[in-house]
Amino acid sequence: MLRCALLLCVLALARARPNIVLIIADDLGWNDVGFHGLNQIPTPNIDALALSGLVLQNHYVQPICTPSRSALMTGKYPIHTGMQHGVIYGMEPRGLPLTEKILPQYLKELGYRTHLVGKWHLGSYKKEYLPKHRGFDSHTGFVTGKIDMFDHTNAEKGSWGFDFRHDSELVAHELFGQYATDVFTNEAVRLIRGHNKTEPLFLMVAHSAVHTGNPWEPIRAPDKDIEKFAYIKDPRRQKFAGVLWKMDESVGKVVQALQANGLLENSIILFTTDNGGAAAGFNDNAASNYPLKGVKNTLWEGGVRGASALWSPLLARRGRVATQTLHISDWLPTLYAAAGGNTSLFENIDGFDQWEALSHDVKSSRTSIVHNIDDVWGSAAITVDQWKVVKGTNYNGAWDYWYGPDGREETYQVDQVLKSPAGQAITQLGLMPDTDKILQIREEATLKCNTSIVPITCKPLVAPCLFNIEEDPCEKRNLAEQEPEILQRLLDELSKANSTAVPPNNKQLDLRGDPKYWGRVYFNFGDFEMNNPSNINL
Ligand SMILES: *[C@@H]1O[C@H](CO)[C@@H](O)[C@H](O)[C@H]1NC(C)=O
Ligand SMILES: *[C@@H]1O[C@H](CO)[C@@H](O)[C@H](O)[C@H]1NC(C)=O
Ligand SMILES: *[C@@H]1O[C@H](CO)[C@@H](O)[C@H](O)[C@H]1NC(C)=O
Ligand SMILES: *[C@@H]1O[C@H](CO)[C@@H](O)[C@H](O)[C@H]1NC(C)=O
């Protein structure tokens, strides 16, 4: 009798929908994770997930925040939702169109509890654009593009205000001064501990790290965490290391909490950056996309090839470098499928269900990626099979180079990975590969420029450039002249994609949204008659 009951119990558990945890880093570069070969700054918890799960070697994101998050939430390219140009500002009367149904809404229909911790950045000028009104049961965090890590204010476009809330509505004044990554970690752990296991959990932890805050002190971490990295000579990179270290620690605490509460064994964890790293002083920051070309907000590989990993015991073949071509819009159908949903309900999305391809290591059904088409800035790029065309560029070409650091001087501490909280939790489940295997996967995931190619200059403002990304991931040899037919085929694909684009929905800033009228808080100003906004009592 008892056995039978146990068997039923096991069967019931086997059918339970998996918990889904998305951990989104902000502006993290390709070379800011140990699993890509970085030795300079240890990321043992992130590495533990990546090296025991899947290193997503060909996962492409959008080059900048709002568009990337819009694609993650909708399964659509930003050119199809009007989100293709730049980010949303706190004073901008704009949000991800309300006609879009998004990931947490779909997951709620499958019975999920849904929580957002951290950054939103998909619209906040009216309540109906805020996470609580778009499928999240709770939200603790901020709604604009960036915050100071301690005081939680954002200075942008001539305004300055506090941006930290509970449940999209209540201003979290009491969290002033607490390090943002710690606030997000504590909240994520609290939600995991309090989670009712009869329901599946969807938890999105969208960090403010490693984005910079305000220009007067852009990179901030607790002193003791910055001091750990005294051996890093570049002071900006040293502070960056403190910020990154805190985010890695957070990943460890979240994984550990999932394990301690019996959720980990039935979880899917996606760790990804939202876009390429802000390197070499871009945005006052010190990320690294080495050896890739470009930075955040460029369409070079350094701007769009994401530092990303997927971890789950539900993946049939784990502990490897996954080379499947993926785009951030794929996660909506992929996670929905992994949750047992029927993906045939998705119409007019650009994402592909990649769950089977990733789980069993078979070919991805995706053969092309529209990286973006931005006619305001005059840049566009598309990849088809191994070929990539880049037409035009941003910043008049000022960020079309290669930046460091390579961060290879120190040695990699694989024991740190095993001893990290995430490493231990994974080991407890019996899912950690041995040391040799870990090092082998890491070696495979460490990109090297192809030294046998002869560079050919690319001037994308003059003529479109063509690259063979498989042979030349560093985009050093422009094959536009050698391969005119391939170039034409890709330009045709690009114009086909362009013919399906909708106009960008950017709006003029509305100065009535200035936090100075709203108790110094970035606020859903669009919900109020604004004749005398300073009388609104918050
Ligand atoms: C958990 O959820 C189930 C189903 O909704 C409910 O019956 C149960 O009372 C909940 N348990 C707790 C401790 O809230
Ligand atoms: C998914 O939905 C489609 C369309 O509603 C239906 O034809 C199909 O049978 C469903 N598949 C499964 C596995 O339920
Ligand atoms: C490097 O480039 C050469 C010349 O194009 C090519 O033959 C070779 O396959 C490339 N190596 C890799 C690892 O892609
Ligand atoms: C896309 O189409 C628009 C409108 O037809 C045109 O102005 C623009 O130049 C095209 N962009 C690209 C990258 O082809």
C-alpha cells in the first residue's frame, strides 16, 4: 500500500511543472564570466551553473536593454513591437505596447506564481505598464534603466529621482542605503522560502549589476568587496570586480535557497546578460567582451553575443557547450514548452521552441537572426547560417574596435567553483561533472580569434560588411568584396525583414514626469491630471 502511494506520489511529482528562474545580468560582457576563460575576476557560482549545465555559446541578445527585455518578454524582435530604437526613459510616456501578452502572463495560465525582483525598464509612466499589471504577482525593484546601487536614484535626461518600489506601487524609501544586489538577493530568497510547493514558481531576478549608476560615482560596491581585488590595476575594473562578485554571490544564494527548499531538482535556471558589456569606459564602465569586437549598443558580436548559460536536471544532456543558434526571443516558446504548455498558441512570434534542441543536443531550427534594424541611428545587421552582414553603425563608428582586458594573467580556481554555494547545491544533487570535465568544457567555451585569417578592413558607414562568424568570430575579415553573392543574399534577407518592421514607438520626453514634481520619485505620472502635480501627496 505504502509503496503504491509512494509511486503515485513520484508520478505526481514527475508531472509537476518545473520551476523557472531567470537571472538577468545588466551589461555583463562576454569576458566577464569565468566560464568563458576569464581568470581575473572569479565567478564561481555562475560557472557552477554553466559548467554543469549548458554554456550557451551562440545565444544572441539585443544590443541594448529595453529592446532585449522586450524580446525576452514577447518572443518578438523589437522591429515587430516598435521597441527597436534605444531605451525607455523615466519621463518618456511610452511602454512595451499593452497589446503584447508577455511571458509571466502565459506562465500564470499554466498555474505559475510569478515574481519579478529588480529591474523592469519596459514602461512605467502609467500603472498599466508596470510589472504588477503585466502578469507578475509581485515586484520589488526599479522601473527605469539604472540606479545607484546604494541610494537607488537615477539621474538621466536632466532629471534625478528615487526609483525603488514594492509591488510596482509602494515607494521603498526604507531600502535607501541598502546595496541593491543584497536587496534583490534577500527578496529572492524570501520568495523561495515562502513558496508554496504545490504551485510552480516563476522567479525573475533582474539585476542592476553590472550597469553603472550615476556619473558622479558610477561603479559602486561595498568597500570590502572592492578591496578583494586590489591586484587589479585599473581602478575602474577593480570596482567593477566588486560589483560582479556581489552578483555572483547572489546567484549562489538563490541556487542554495532553491536546493534548501526542495525546488532545485525540478528547476530550470537561465542566466543571461541583457546585452553586451560596456567596456573601456563606455557608460563609465569597465566590462570586457574580449576577444569580440564592439560594445553594448553596437551590432558587433561584442554587443549581441550574450554571456549566457542554462541549467536544469530536466535537460537530457548536460555538462557541455551548447552550440545551437539561439536568440533571446526564443525563451518565451522554449520555457513555455518546458513548462508543458502547447506552443501552437503562439502566433506571429519570432522565437523558436528550442527546448528539445537544447535538451538532446540536436540542431536548432533557427537559421537566422535579425540583430536589429534601427533607421534612426542608421544601423542594421542580420546573421544567416554562418554569415553576418553589418550595414551602418552606431556612434559614427567610434566603438567599432576590440577592447580588453583579456584577464588571463591569474589562474583559474576550479575548487572555488566546487566549493561555491551553487557548486555545493549542484553536487548534492549529484549533477556536478568532475574537475577534468569542467576544465574541458571551459576550454571549449573560451573563444579565440582565428589567427590564420588575414584581416580585411570593414567600413560599415561606407558599404555593408560581411563576415563568416564561424571561422571569424572576432569580425576581422570583411568578405563583402570576395563573396558578392552571399552579401546580396543577406542584404535581400535584411530588406525582407525590414519590410515587416513597424515604426519605432519612441516618444518625446514629458517634463511633467520629472521626479521633482513627484516627491523626487520616478512615478507613473501619466495616471494623473497634471495641472498642479506638486500637490500630489506620496
Ligand atoms: C498551497 O496551495 C494549495 C493549492 O492552492 C493550497 O490548498 C494550500 O492550502 C497552500 N498551502 C499553504 C501553506 O498555503
Ligand atoms: C496544441 O494545440 C493545437 C491547436 O489548438 C492542437 O491541434 C494540438 O493537438 C495541441 N497539441 C497538444 C499536444 O495538445
Ligand atoms: C580559420 O580561418 C581559416 C581561413 O579562413 C579557416 O580555414 C579555418 O577553418 C578557420 N578556423 C576555425 C577554427 O574556424
Ligand atoms: C527599411 O525601410 C525603410 C522604409 O522603407 C527605409 O527608409 C530604410 O532605409 C530601410 N532600412 C534598411 C536598413 O534597409
